[in-house]
Amino acid sequence: MGETSAAVIAWLEHQEAWAPLLFIGIHLLRPFLFLPVMLVCITGGVLFGPIAGSAYSVIGTMLSSLLFYRTIRLVPSGLKRLGALKEKWMKKNATLTVKQVAVLRLIPFIHFHLLSYCLIEISADFKEYTKSSLFANFPLAVIYTSLGQWITLLSIPLMVLFSSLLIALCFFIRKKYEVFLWREFFQTSA
């Protein structure tokens, strides 16, 4: 396994201008290859360094998010499935803020495109979704790319503690109001 990864890294180093394009392409193919975003961003840090790797990861995650926005509308069953998954995960009628999505993207086991679906719900149009997605993807790409080695050295209890702290941070930056629908507030007995 170590020989294979060393061969891949050596091959990418000799590709010069093609290596960043291939790396961004891997970001686009990531959902189909079932690769975690965290792993791809860490690989970008190893291959290109923290600054260039972060830039390529931001571009790759943004293109992946924009591709998701365009393609999810073509697959209504996928949109319904993500809606049902979000409803199981959160309270009914609850929405996340862009800041919460940015923090939740740092937690490795939360689905990237489920959070993109949450951004679609709170965005009025494609332009607003693009801005929200850039804001939410930037911390993910920078932190996992530049601190990739540090995160991979963490033990499982420390990773659970780190994830718990991120969830607590999400709780503190949430919206502080609740929306009640008229028909739910004045329910009539049958």
C-alpha cells in the first residue's frame, strides 16, 4: 500500500500543470467514488502544500457544490430523499444558518451533500447559494488541507471530543427563534 501511494505521489509530481486539474477532477468524482471530503483535502495538503492545496480544495469543493445544485433538481427522488434525511436528523421546519453549515462541514461523518441541501433550502437563488457555499466550504478546505497531518494523528477519543466541541459550537451559533405554523399552533381535535 505504501509503495502504491508513493508511486501515485511521484506520478502527480511529474504532471506539473495537469496535477491540479486532476486533483480538482477527483473532487468532482469524489461522490461517485465514495471518498470522504476530508481525505481528498488532506491529500491536497500532502501533494501541493497548505496554500496551493487549500486553493485547489476550495475550487474542487465549490465546483462539486455547484454541480450538486444543478443536478439535484434533475433527480426529484434524490431531493425527496435528502429532505427526508434532513427531517429525521433535525426538527421539522428547522433550518441551519450558513455559519452552522460551515461548522458542521468540519465534522467528518456528516454528509457533505446533505449540508449542501440545507444551503439550497436557505438560499433564494443560485447566486446566493454560490456565496453561501463558498463561505461554508472555505473553512473545510483550509483546515483539512493545512492541518491534515495533525488531524490524522488524533486518537479516536480526541476526534470524538473535537466533533462534540464543533456540535456544541453549532448549538451556540444557531438562530434563537422558533417558527410555528398557524395550523400546527391551533390544532383541532378530531
